[in-house]
Amino acid sequence: MNQLRHRMDLARRFHDAKLESYMGKFLKEQINSFDHIQDGKPYLAATFYVPGEIIALFDAEVVFIERMAGFAAANRIISASGVMSLLSGMPACGCSYQALFHSLLADKIIPIPSGFVASSFACDDAWMYCRAAAAKYKIPFYFVDIVQTVEESTVRCAAVQLKAFYKELEGKYRVISSLGEVIAASNKAMAIKEEIDNLRISYPGIMDSMESFKLFTLYNDFGKLPTLQILQDLKSSIQERVKDYKIEKIPRLLWLGMIPLYRNSLLRDMEKRYQCRVVFEELFDFTHQYLTYERFFEDLAKRIVSSPFFSVENRINNILHYVRTLKIDGVVHFSQRNCRFLPPAVPLLRSSLENAGIPFVEMQGDAIYPEYFNETAFWEHLDSFFEMVDGGTGCAR
């Protein structure tokens, strides 16, 4: 039996037993996709910001690299030492997300894809890996080159790239959904997600942050009908919690970046130890850009360009917005080892938050491999951080 598939199914049954239907349905969809590719259906391996709505138009299975690596890491399928021996010929000093995905291919835990799809936004390591892996396996590499500038032409250029990708798929895969159907499904999902975000703003801490970290890759599934039910079930669950909601006079934290995926209780342990609450995390924050039939590719491009992560300025403005709106008392940034995407912004983030009078701490480690996470140092850093948080006046509500 495939170990990864088995553990994903165990997780699905666990969440079903806890009456967390949204998590159970989310995992069920991933297991169905996993089964399809194990049964021999060709699939594309894609990076996070490749719009799922384009692929949803076609009879093309897709595996998003970061999500699959996250599942494997959470279930400790392969060790870091086991992966490093497999990286001959791959880009040096890359991110462990790509390294783990590569090892899943090399160990035949998942089959070789029929092609790789990558966007130059957000992670250079991701598209460089996809290009190298496509060459290694002698399969197609589709590249969506999105220039990270604030020029007005950026959306137009990105839209041209996205349309070219669509044309590539159109020549190779059967159409299974109309553009209108995919747009309708995507917009309905976005509307529900916007309602969830409004609930979270109105009732800080109403949604457990671990739910957000488990579900944030649902962004890749907009345009698919099952996504609507997953989000609707999540919204209903949050609405039920509102009935018993009470504002707690404890520090409110904003979490930036990832978490160690193999240490699922870390946030809850932190909240218990320091009597605090993580009320928001940036990865589950999708820009509310809806799609139109007439400007489908331009709207997808606008969604990418308006992402909190498209520029450092976007990200800092977004963080400061949530600091003010949610009355945040402290900010924790988990910096992924070898990541060239989020950690470089830390000095500017630190300065901006210091100017706003908000305590900030950077924690370092690896979200994928336990071998590179020093938990003792993690708690020591947080001890000092919470002395600043508790010494301030922000948590006195």
C-alpha cells in the first residue's frame, strides 16, 4: 500500500470523525486526484501561483508541488538525509519543498508527471527546479513568466503569458468545462472566502490557525465545484462558533510565513504556554479579485499582481492593515531555510513594525525537514519576544 495515500486517508477519517467536514472533503479531493495519477492518468506538476482555473477547463489532472510536499512532510514520509542523496543535477541550495517533491518522484511514491508548469512568481527556486526536472525526465516544461514590477504593463504582459499557457493546454487536452462554468465556480468560491475573512475580522481568533495552514492551498482549486462545498462547510462551522464567541483579554498574534509541517501542535502549544491567540496568518489571505468572461486572463493576472506577496510594499501594507484592524500585539515570522522569497523582506518588516510599536520576532527553520528546526531555540526566542508583548499595553483591552 502506498504509505502517503494511506496516511492521507487516515487524516481524512480523523477529521470526519471530529465532524470537520470541510477538512474531510478537502482531503477526499486530494486522495481522488492521487488515485487518478496512481492509476496511470497523465498529470501536470505545477507551482502554487499557476491559476487553477485555467487547468480546470481541461481533462488534465494537476498536482501542485508545494501541496504534495506539504502532505509528505506532515506525514514524515522521507527524511532530509534521504532526499539530499537524490538531488544530483538539481539546482543547488534550493528549497526543501522542491527537494521533497523530487524525492517522491525518485522513490516512485508518485509517478513522473507528463509535464511541469511553473510561474516566475513567486519563487525562483520553484520554476528553476521545474525546468531542471522537466529536462531530466525529458517531458514538457510550460513557463508563465510574470515580471514583478509595478508598471501598468505588468498585467497585460502576465495576461498574454496566461493565455499562451491556455493555448498550450488547448492543443493537448480535452475541454471538460466551459469558461462560464469555471468562472462561476471561482467567483462563488471567492465570495464565500470573502465572507469567511469578514467573520475572522469581526471575531478575531474564531478560526483556528492550524485550519488555515491545512487549507490555504485550496487557493489552487478555485474553479472546481467541490471547492464551493468545502468553503461553505468551513463558513458554517465558523458561524456556529460565533454563537459562543467571547473576546479574550489575551495577546493577539499575527503569524507570517509557514509553520513546521511535521509539528502540528506547535501553535496550540505556543498559545497555551504564553496565554495568547494567533488570530490571523498571511498565507490564507487571498486577494478578492473576481473573474469576468470578457477579461478572464487579465483578471487572473490582476489577482496575481494584487497578491499580498507580489511586492514587498504589498506585503508590508497588508500586514500593517491587519495589525490595525485586528489590534495585533505581536508578530511572528517563520523564515523558511534557503527561501529566497519571504525572508529577505524581514529587515523592512521589522523596521515597519517597530515604527508602529509592535513587537516582532523572526523564527528560523525548515517547514519540511525536522532535522533543520531547533525547537529549544524556538522557545527561547519566544520567551524573550513575549516579555516585550506582555510589557506593552496592546493586550490590555
